[in-house]
Amino acid sequence: MLYPRGSESRQIQSLDGMWNFRIDASPNRNLGFEQKWYSGRLSTTGPVIPMAVPSSYNDVTEDKNIRDFVGWAWYDREFFVSNVSQNRRIVLRFGSAHYYAIVYVNGIEAVRHDGGHLPFEADVNALLIVNGPNYVTVAVNNTLSPTTLPPGTISYKTDTSKYPEGYFVQNLQMDFFNYAGIHRHVRLYTTPKTYIDDITVTTTVDFASNIGHVNYAIEVVGDQSGTLKIEVIDKSGATVATGTTSKGSLQVNNPQLWWPYTMNVNNPAYLYTLKVSLTGTDLDVYRLPIGIRVVNVTSDQFLINNKPFYCHGVDKHEDSDIRGKGLDYALIAKDFNMLKWLGVNCFRTSHYPYAEEILDQADQQGVVIIDESPGVGIRSRNFGNESLNHHLEVMSEMYRRDKNRPAVCMWSVANEPESDTANAVPYFKSVIGYTKQLDPTRPVSFTCNKDYSNDKCVQFVDVIMINRYYGWYSDTGHPEVIQRQVNTNFMEWRKIYNKPLLVSEFGAGTVAGLHRQPSMAFTEEYQIEVLSQFHQAFDQHIGKFLVGELIWNFADFMTAQNPKRVVGNKKGILTRQRQPKAAAQLVRNRYNSMFNSSFNGDYRLCYL
């Protein structure tokens, strides 16, 4: 499934905008299907309201019932296709919808998809009216169950002395708001009837000879008698390598490598274009941005292009494509500007795959991505075969979507699962093994919040990623114990596994503008103290086996209502409006100084 890109042979029509919308608030949430709301225009079934697509429908209205709604929500809109399109393949593509979606075109089911955050599409030629109006209807269900990713449960309240009849509550196993709706772009795009269906690219580098190898595989659907031409084109527009077979390897002499962002290198994130042309009865052209780079892991280093890479980064929750704004290019630009201001060279897509437009910027600006699945909060009750099979399919969809991105340097299959139980072992052995089979070129991990003494699944990963909240969830108010606890924890992990280690979460909650001297939990002073103690502990292990630090979190974000969260999670070093707290300057000074620093004589932030 290639991302829609316009070309000589491909045209794109956006269906973003204001759609009609209504929730199905019937007791069984099934009235829409019983009455076949998809069989005509949604406005004929009852009251509708305008709803922005893309957006989270439960983050844009003033109606508490919509904000807290669980069940089927319905959308529709009218669109037209031109006469020119009728001789082309026409595809309807959704960037994502949370979590289960059924799409109808002119009353006929076109596609259904299980899971949020990832794209799905369908050929719709047979369903379209070329010389008249068409309508698309989408039913989206945000219910989380023990077999969804992320998982959840429904509690039915049967005590009618306390709750109305039929009352139920959605229980979340993740600590963020259950955003719902059509979250990313909806597009119609066209291709010839014979078309380029998929491209897979991996790259290797012969450093001794200074030669890059672009290994590719092209999948064509339709008439196989056409002729392929594959070109690697540099930024000046010059063709530096060509091929004519559907599978092969192209040699690029003296390649410009893709490097992570650093203040010491001009334009480090060098991208070539792989132009694939298919000629025959019709022409199809697709241009894929690619970067030439290699990623390796040793027992104590994370290597990019054979040089040690240290991730000084953030976890970037509630990214620029699932809040009520929907996919917001202005917010994406703001976030990357803030990342550069902070000196960030890496972030984890906690806890789900981010929009392709965000990863485009990471590719172009040289920000390393740890690409994480929606496998957040997996508990023992979620380790059954149905859950496993869905998790494997999600990893397959993630890989197919993001496999060609140079910025994606590691896969994370889950966040904070119950990895200390016996039934977690076959589950994560399967998920991690399957992901490595899909992609042998990148390391695979998950973020672990269990102790070195009881975790059972870190044995399968390439890089140990741990979430640690010393001084916050334990020993609250006592940052003076953090360094001792970090050092003890690090050395025990190292002794058992002898693998590189990355701290994937650490931090403290802070209400912007709250100050106390001496410091107290939730003040800006306390966040600085906690981060400073972690930093001092990290500095003792950088250049040995510690390969990165990711602050939780880039910015404050919304969660479900609970007594531990005051209008969301406040661990951001920025506010939800992207304004810096005092700790942001601490992080900025540390990260920007790292670009020029060396540790223990053998560590350098290495893109020279």
C-alpha cells in the first residue's frame, strides 16, 4: 500500500472537510445497522451535525454525550468523480480511523478495517456513479475490548439503585484519552489499470569502497508485459543509478548518506528519489523518497552508518494528528521546530504509529524514529490467540507502511506490557520474532516497566528499553535517591543480558506556573530536580552501554478523567499549547551541548 503521491499517471482528490455526523446512542448501539443508515444519505435517518474530517469527534464538540460516547459513530459526505477517471483504477483511502471502521460507497460495503492509526483502502470503480453524485458512509466504533490494540474492557453496571438501566463504562488500559473518529486524510486517488502496487527498499553501504547499495523489489498488478525502469535520482535531479528488473540492487558511488540531525552537519538527512516507471499499454510512475543508511546493534552500541548513535530525545504523545484539530500541518511544523529548539534527535511514537505526514518530516529533517505499535497496556488476559493474531497483523501493517523510511531505525512492539508472567513469553517471542522476520534490517524491542528480577521477555529484544520513574511513582519527593537507584538498576540489567540499554521514559508531573521553594512534587522546580538527577546518572553510563534517553514527555496531553490526573497528564516539558516549562531550558542546554560533547574519550555524537 503505497502512500498516495501525485505523478504523471496518478491524480489525488481530497475528501477532507466537513462531513455529516451522528452517534448511534441506541441502547444496543446497533440501530444504524438495523435501519441501514448506510443505504441512503445520513441526514434522512435523523439529526446530523457537521464534523471535521480529519479530527477526533470526541474532542471538538461542546456535547458531553459525544465526548464520552462509546459505540458506533456515523459519517457521510457527497463527492463526484470526473469522466476522465472512469478508465482508471480509483482507490478510496483512509489514513486511519479509530478503531473499527466499515466503509460504504453508494450504500454498498467497500472495505472494513480493524485497528486504528494505520491506513486502509479499497478499489471502488464498481461502486461509483461517474456522471452523478456519489456518497461515502463510514461507521466507526471506538469500543476497546480484551482483543483490540490497545485493549480495554466494558463494565456493565446492573445495580439500578445506582445506575440507569443499560448503563456501561469503557475501562481503559492505557493512560491517554480514547480519541475516536476519522483521524487522518481521506482521499480518492487514481492509477492506471496496470499499476505499481508496492515497493520495498533496503540499503547497505560498503564503507571501505564508499559505495551505497539500494536493494529493491517492485510489485506490479495487471498486465505483466510492461517494461520497468528504476532510477535513483539525487537532489540535483541527476540520475546516479538505473535498473530494469522487478528485483535487484543498484550501486550508488560516493553516496550522500542519511544521518540523524546534528547542529554540526549541513543537511544531514539526505534523501534520494527512487523513480519507478512502468510502460506498456499505459504509463505508471511512482517516486519514493529514500535514504541510504544502515542500522546495527552490538552488545553496547546502537550504530547508524557504523558510528555510535546516542538518542537524546523525547516521547511524543498526543501527536499532531489525533487531537480535535485532526491532522494539523501547522502543529506538525510547530512540533518539529520545538524539537530542533530542544536539540532532540530522536523520538518514540508513543504509543501508536504516527501519521505518515509526521514521518515525512522526520525523514526530511533527520529525526530518528522508534516506531511503536498500539500495543499499550497489554495484560495477562490479553495474551490469547485472537489478541496475538491481531497484534501480528498490526505489526505487518506497520511494516508495510513504514518499511522504506530511513528515519525509522527501530520497531517497538508494545509499551509496558505485563511481561513478568509466564504466558507473556510465547506471546512476545512470537510478536518480536515475527517483526524480525518481516524486517531483518532494524532492531526490535518493547518498553519494559518490570524489574530486571522478574521480567521474562526482554530476552528476545535487541535493545533493552526501560521506563523508570524514580522520585515520582516511587520515593515521591526524594530526588536525592534517583542516582543510586538508576545505577543499581542499570548494572543489574547489564549483568543479566549484556545488551545496549535505552531509558524510554523518565520524568515527573509538573503544573506550569506552580512554584515552591524548597521544591515539592508538581512544581516546576521539582521537575528540574528529577531530570537533573537522572541526567547525572546517565552521564556515568554514556559511552559504555547506555544508548539513549527519552523524556516523558514532550508536551502535556489529555487522559481519561481520574483522581490522579488534573485535566490530563502534566509530565510534559512543554504545555499542551507547546509553551516551555522551566525544565525545557534544562533539556535544551543538555541536548544542544551533546552535539559537541564527548564522554569517556570514546563517545561522540558522531555524524561528522
